[in-house]
Amino acid sequence: MAVWARLAARCGWLRAAGLLGLRSRGGGAARACCGAAPLPALLSGRRLPPWRLHVSVGDYARPSRAKGEACGPRSSLPVAVKQEQAAPETVSDLSAAKLYEDWDDVPPSSALEEISEEEAVKIIADPLLPPQSSTLRDYVDHSETLTKLVHLGVDLSQVEKRQKAGQLLLTLDFEKDITKILLFLKDVGIEDSQLGPFLTKNPYILGEDLEALETRVAYLKSKKFGNAEITQMVSRAPYLLLFSVERLDNRLGFFKNELGLSVKKTKDLVIRFPRLLTGKLEPVKENLQVCQVEFGFQRNEVQQIAFKTPKILTASKKRLRQTFDYLHNIMGIPHNMLTRFPQVFNSKLLRIKERHMFLIFLGRAQYDPAQPGYISLDQLASLPDEVFCTEIAKASMRDFEKFLKTI
């Protein structure tokens, strides 16, 4: 192979390696030019050979042909290339420390770098956060929110029993999300000592929108509920403020219409038993139906019973049936007397049975107000045992205890 052909092949290899560039020149002619040294070579800190820094092919022009000589294969190189003379370029030595100073102030540390025992002792590793747990206790040390709630008096063992309450607390920030709710509850009238028990019963209020909570309180005030009454309602029914204005309005309308109460009596009813506004309405409807259809009370009698003792509206139907059957069918108490003392339905049936049987044993079981020795149902059901024995049964507590052992 001719010398110029070997040179052309060598230039092609240099061009592929990125060390030889082409620059267009007038008339479309091309010439070989110098290539730049690659970055790895700079990082190595070594000098590059002169031939890597400058390449000239000017001395290798295509040889002329003699007259009459047969034409050989044409070369792809220009007919004449001007030889460029340049001094070899050199790259100064670059140490690793110099490069670190250019790139960063501090050289990166190695994972295998040895440290002294004193430095090792000073390293404090954060405790691992459990990926999942069935108790909030495992997260208290990792969560500032949970720690502050515990200090506030929140019982996390009770909170975690409520559906998704634990997950909610873990997503909240105490300063950003919880502090404003605590201040709102204090404005409503919840005492500092009651904040912990309140949040234990209703942790979901911490995830409520503050503006929505304020709107619900404003609605209650628009219905002429006083500040003290609202405080009492919220304290006794912690879930009350989770209900929207529409639901609260529907609940008030339901009890007003179903019981035929006035606005004032409806307010008084829910103030004394605010859980009527937060509980399910189906048990209430069923108990009203039981009182009228099964027990035989008139509508006005049901109204009086519910107004005097609203807890009857949410009581167990089975318990109501057993109590009514014993009072009306065994003791012979008429409907009008049950309407007059409906609180007897809230008493323990066993207590009523024991005292009634003791009065029968003593011959004092008299529940007719028109007869001498009359005993009201309120006295029968509510008085403590000592008072019942001395004032109603006219017997000693020891006598009553001996009798109970015989039944």
C-alpha cells in the first residue's frame, strides 16, 4: 500500500476516535485538523504524546503520474494540502486535590474510611421506625405529634381502637394542624383538663376544617343555643361538631316533627341528651313504634315519656320490653303511672325485682297513690339501698340482705 493510502487510513481511525476534526473550507475542499484530548486523559494527570495533540498530512500529497502512465486508483485526499506547522501542546499535571478544590470544598468521604473511637462514640443513629404496627405506642418516640398528644392527656390505647384514627394522627403536624383545633375547642368552652379525654373520644375532629367547625357552631347559635348550652352539648356528645349544618338541621326537624314538640321543647330535649343529634335515627323510630303499638301508649303519652326521659329513645328494645312487661303485667302499674315516672325504664330491672319482692314479703307493695302506704316508682327505682330499707321498707339493711339470699 502506498504511503499516502496508509496515512488516509490512519486519519480515518483518528477521526473515529474523536481526535481529528474536519473543517469546511472554501470550494468544498477539506483538510485534516487537530483533535482535542479526551476528558479521561485530563483526569489522569499524564502528558499526552505529541502525535495525539497535532496531526498534519500536508507532506503527503498524491504522487504525480508520468506521461503515459496508467491511471492508478484515485485518492480521496485533496490534490494539495498545505502543511501546518504547530508546536505540540502540553497539558499541565492536575492532582486529585486540585480537582477537588475546583469541584467541591470538601472531598467526598469514603464508606471505608477509618474513624477514631472518639468519633464513633459521637455518632447517634436514629431509631428505626417500624414499617407497620398494630399499636401507636411503637410510634410515640418517633412522632412529635403523638408525644404532645400524650402529654395533653390523650389515651392512645383507646384512640387506636377507632377506625383509621391512628393513621390520621400520624399524618398530622401538631403546630400546623392540631394547635388551631385546640384553640377552637377552648373557645367553644372545653376546659384544658378536658381536652385529652375529649380527643380520646373524638380524635377525628383534629382532621376537620377549622372554617367548617366554626360554621357549625355559628348555626347552633343562630338556633338560639347559648354558649353554655353549646359547651354542654359538645362535651356530652363529642361527635356533634363532625355533623354538617344540613345534618344538624335535619335532626332537629326530625325530633320536632316525630314527637310533636315545640321549638323550645325540642331545644331542651337535645340540650339534655345531645346524643340524639349524633346517633342513628333507626333505633329511635323503632322505639317510638314499640311504645305506641306494643305497649299501647297514646301519642301524647309517648311525647311525655320521650321528653322526660329521652334516653328511652335509644335504649335496647329487648330491655324496654322486659321492663315494661314486669312493671305493667307483674306489678300492675298502669300506663298513666308509667307516663308519670318514665325514668323507671332506665333503672336496672334486677333492682326493681328485688325491691318489689321484698316489699311483698313485708306487705308494703302499694303503688296506688289513692291508697295509704303509697310508694312511688321513683322511690322504688332510684333511692340507695340504705334509704330504701329505712324510709320505704321500714326495715334494716341486714334484713334486706338476708332476704336476697333466699331468692
